[in-house]
Amino acid sequence: METVSLPDLGKATRLVIKIGSALLVDQDGLREDWLQGLAQDVAGLRARGTGVVIVSSGSIALGRRVLGLGTGALPLEQSQAAAAVGQIRLARAYEQVLGPHGVITAQVLVTLEDTADRRRYLNARATLETLMSLGSVPIVNENDTVATDEIRFGDNDRLAAQIAVTIGADQLVLLSDVDGLYTANPKTDSSARHLPVIAHITPEIEAMAGDPVSGLSKGGMKTKLLAAKTAIAAGCALAIADGFVSRPLSALQSGARSTWFLPEGDPQAARKRWIGAMKPRGELFVDAGAVTALRSGKSLLPAGITKIVGRFGRGEPVTIAGPDRVILGKGLVRYTAEEARLIAGHRSGEIEQILGYPGRAALIHRD
């Protein structure tokens, strides 16, 4: 394990950062100095071209203080009320610390249903992709104001992993009140040994997970391991790192103690394997020009379509065939079969006139 090359935070193409409640909020309120340091790290990553998404806890912790709800367990209605009050303050806090660095922030609230439902998942992914392409840093949180138990992630570790999969991130950092995975709980077992690298999550590794130790945090090591399973299966490396230090991302990049879970392949390869395993719902036939464009790594535009076979919905898999009927590949189509037939053979600039609303330029994106 000593010879394993650890992921380099500075080389991440897309990075998801999960911020635990205990890091952001203490008994005195928002930890503003810590947040300022985090903003410096995020701004530095953005300046190097890294796409960054922050999954942040803290809305309920902030809101309950304003509403005077104390520190004990809250009933659902009070949790949702606290989230509604705290979410405004949480979004404003990120805007205030990142704005001076020239970083635009955006708020994105999701529930488990938004990733389980295919159409809503695609909408969420498109929104996040667009925000990052415009240089913004999305601040994602579970929509606690409307989420009930049956539509909740329940913890932001797993939400962060799902967001990492959604955007094809190559690295995910869980900043928490622990500096990684140990063979036992180091707070109760002095013989516990720190594990810097995990190549495979085995039953023995899972048995080492303990329970949450913070009064503000819902997630424990068990939820972090579940998040790691999701992330590494999609080709995303995951780090569990101590977030209480000043400039935690800089510290991690400089070699601070942490646990890295190594990815199984790269995000795009994992995504393509997933698409390749799907049963196609239709077939698109393309002209010679589109064949050349696809083979050079470009997206498939409506202008190159000559024929459409089958019935399919937005986001469903279809095969792509050339003029000689030879299958070129498979992809997730961005229009329904009916819409695709209307815009087939037309330029992307004509889509709005044909469909009556602005559409996406590519019928199938190159990713």
C-alpha cells in the first residue's frame, strides 16, 4: 500500500466537497473564519480550472438557533421550519465568502426523488452542468423543507456521492470531524490504527465503521463507507479528511492525514460501461458527415440524422448507425422520439422554431 499513488486534489477535473454541520456551525453560530479559509481553497481550485460543487450541511443547525429550538431532537415540522430559515443564511454565507474571490454561487436543493426519477435526474444534471460551465460553484443541500422520511437521503455523505456520480466527478472529499478510517473508533480504542488508503471495500473494512460522535452531525463512518461504495464504483476517488483545520483542502493537498478510497476506473469509462449495458429503446441512422464527427469525438447533432426507429423518451438509450447500417455506438438521447423526428435533419439553431421552445444543441452529447 505504501507504493500506491494517491489522487492529487490539484489535478481534479471535477471535485465535490461535502461540508459537515459540525464544521460549519458550533455552539456560537456560523464559524466565519473557517468558512473564509475554505473559500480561499475553493477559489484556488476554480482558478486552476477545477469544476467545484459543494454539498453543505448546516441549514437546520443555523435555523434552529434563530428560532430558539434548542439542541435536542426535533420533530419533522420543526426540522423543516428550521431548514427554511437556515437555508437562506447558509446560501448567503457562501455568497459572502466566495463573492470577493470572483466566484459566483448558486443554490441547488434536491431530494432522493430527484435522483431516483429519470427525468428529474436529467434536469438536475443539466442544471449542474450548465452552472459549472458558466463558472459558478453550486451549493447543494437536501431540500429539508419538503423532504419526508420516504424521500430523504438522510445524510449528506450519500447525497454528495450521488452528486459526484451525477456530474461525473473524479474526486469527492468528505470534510468531517474525523481524519479518516481507523481499524476501530480512536475515541474509545487507543489501539485503533489509521488506514491511509483503501483499494477495496471488504466486509472487514465495513466492520470497522462506527457511529456518529458529534451532536450536530447525522452521518457516521457507516454512511461514509456507503458513500465511498457509490463513488468508487463510478470511477470517483473519495477522501475522508479532517475539516476542522484551517484551509482544509490545502491541508489535504499538502499531505494531511486522511483516508483515500481508490476509484474503480475513471468516471467517463464507468459511465460508458453503464450506458453500454443498457437495452436500446430505438435506433438513430446518421449520414456520413455525422459518422466523421462522432469518430472524432464530437456530439451528435440533429442535422446529421437521416432516420429514426422506435419509441423512446428523453434520457433513454438508443443505438447509432451509419449509412451502411453498421452500429457506431450507443448513447442517451436528449429528446423524445417524437421531438427527434421533428428536428431530424435540421440545424440546432432551428430547434426552438420547430419545437416552440429552446432545446439542447446536441441530440446525444459526446459524454
